[in-house]
Amino acid sequence: MNIIRKPYPIPGTPKEGVCVVAVGDIHGRYDLLQKAIPCIKKALPPEAKQTDLVLLGDILDRGDAAIEVIDYIREGIEDWNIIPLLGNHEQLLLRVLDANDAAYRPTWRMWRGNGGISTLENLQINIPSIAETDTKTHKKALIKALGQERLDYINGFRSHYRNGSILCVHGGIDPNKTLEENFTAPRLSQHPNHWAWIRDDFLDHQGPYEDGVFVVHGHTVLPGPRLEPHRIGLDTGACLYGVLSGAIFYNHQMTIFQVTAD
């Protein structure tokens, strides 16, 4: 099922002529992403001169087709600018590849236990047992299985995307810090208020944000897109509930769309 809501006025807007399309956490649901594309095309304002498709992170893990999703967006979609953001799940994978020998095994187990096993199974390649393999050999096998080009692509995912007063980020921003302070934080940090991980301090904040930005985020699964005065959450549990949600921003209006599994 495809659902497109009526345009709704919001305080934020991209620059003139730019349409920003934000899609919530995909988590390997290639089927839902494929269904979302014609839904987006149907809802795009025909007068828009540029379309930026922003994927709000957590493209990998938990679902059964993360590799297909990565390869699909790498190839390009329509004539849109594809802008994938770094979610905590991509961050966990990159932390595995960045880990030294002492940290490698616990970092591997953390990623694998938080949904990485689905991505590994999606590769249909058996990674050697970490209990029976030295870390260098194990990491080399993981890189080979994932493919260096895919890893380079994932490593290039942005921390955030801003156009006009629309700010897209995976987890959110710490309202007690400036935007610059938020996004100069170490990329692979797991601090609870990091932009890839933050929840409570961000979600509990009711006031405006610096520079009047309207924040578009994923990360926290919500029962339907959650609109607040200065933000919207678009993670509706693609993998948990079979619902992928997104929003189109153009000329001070927001159009929410959803697709579900048949």
C-alpha cells in the first residue's frame, strides 16, 4: 500500500527551486525502497528544479537485502542527488574496520549482535569464525566479503545535510550545543548525545533550534511519522513493522508518504 498525505505547512523550507525528499531508516528493506520511488515521483512538485533524496541513515542491518540497497543507491536513482547519511548501524560497521587488534573482537560482536548478522547473511559468504581466526585475517575476510568499493561508499556517508532551514540527521542534535559543535564531534563516537545516537535530550526538547532549522531525523522508531513544532521523526520501523516513511519538503510545505509490504 502507498499513502501520500496532503501537503502541510511547516516553518522550515529548502532553498528556492530545491525539493528535499527524506526517507527514514531502511534497514535492508530493498522491497520497500523500490516501492517508495514511484510514490515519491508521484508526489514531487513539477516545478522543482532540483531533487535531493536524503536517506536518513541505518540503511544497513536487520533486513535481508542491505547489500541490494547499497548497490541500488550507488548506481543512482532518476536524476536526483542521492545523499545517504551515516546512521549508528553504518557507524558500528566502520568502527569494526577502524578497530585495532585489542578492540576488534568486542567491536565485531557489538555490530554483529545489533543487526550486522543480517548484513553478513545477505552477502552469502561465510566469514571465518572469530574464535578461530586472528583479527587481521578476519578483518581482511570481512573487507573482501563487503567489497572495498561498497566500504568506500559507506565511509563517505555524511553526518548531516542542510538545505535552507531543513536539517537532516540520523539521530538528532544536542540542543545544548551549537550546530557546529554537534557536527564537529568525532565521526565514530558513541557518546549518547552524538548525532548518530542521541535520543532523550533531543526528543524531549520542545523549543526551537539554532538558526531556526527544522530537523528531520530517523533512529527512534515511532508509530507513524512524529511531527513536533521544530522537527519530524521518520523512522516507522521498516524492518519491525514493514512501514517505510518519508517526507517531501518544498516551498514551506511538507508532504508525508508511506509504503507498506503487500
